[in-house]
Amino acid sequence: MADAMTNSAPTSTPATAGDWQAAIAYFSFLWIYTAWAKSDSPSHMWHAKNGAGLFVIYLGVYIIMNILVTVLPVGMLALLGMIMMIVNLAVGLASLWAAWNAWKGKQWTIPVVTNIGQKIPLEKWFHKGAAAPMAASTPAATPTPAPMAEPAPMPSPTPAPMPEPMPTPAPTPSAPTEPTPPQTPAA
């Protein structure tokens, strides 16, 4: 296990000592900058993939922990908080150690992270190669667009007639009612 932690894989173009662009690949989403700025360097791309793997694993653990916080009872929150604190510490230390090794021009193989990170196709996403060559040297004939037909005239809307107001009904005479005598309580 100790051998896997200090494994240094040689590459065709190793990063030079003091290379900050390889080192920042291990901090959060800064692997995107390394992959974009140094996409032509296999060593930098290796560090960018390792940083992306570390970021993806951390993001996955973070999402799972947040889902568990909403599902588990309140008594488990302290345990989840301790687990997340340990994960944060482990990822932070791994990032620092990997960045230090990248700064020194070495490649540190992180046991699970490197296997996942090296499968991410960053070369496709950040490739800066030459554009595809043109097929012919003569300019291609561009088709002339067909003339547009005149749009049919829109019929002018005729205003709808206003409805007649409804007549208000006349009040109906009601029969006079006799006043009711006050009721006396029964004895």
C-alpha cells in the first residue's frame, strides 16, 4: 500500500519542478484551467485528470451526505458531521500532497482517485489541435438562397359588435307583512 502511495509514473514530457499549473489541478475545480491551458502536455493532462477524479469523488460524497442528512433521523446528524469532517480532512491533505508532488515534477498515484480520474476523457474536451483540413483548395460554391415569397396579406380584423346591456329586472312588489308580536317567555 505504501508503494502505491508513492508510485511515480514516468511520462514522455514530465512536468518541471516549480510548475504551478500542474499543482493547481488538485484544488477544487481548478483542474479545468490546467486541462485547458496545457492540453498539449501529457504530464499536465495526467495531473488535470487526477484533480478531476478527486473533485468528482468529493462531489459525489458531498451529494450523498446531503441526501443522508435529509433522510436520517436527527440523532445521526452528529455522526454524519464527523464523517464529513474526516472526508474534508482526507481530501484536503490528499490535495496538498498531490499538489506538492506536482510542484516537484512528480506524479503521485492516489489509489482510487487515479483509477477514476484517468478514465475521464479530458483530451476530447480540451483538445487544442489543428482544425480539420479543407477538402478542396477551390472555394465551394455556395447555394444562392431562393427568393422569399411575399407573405399573404393578413385580413384586417373587424371589431365585434358590442353586446346589448342586459336590462335590470324591476323589483317585484312583495306582500305587506304584519308585524309579529313580541314573544313573552313561558312561565
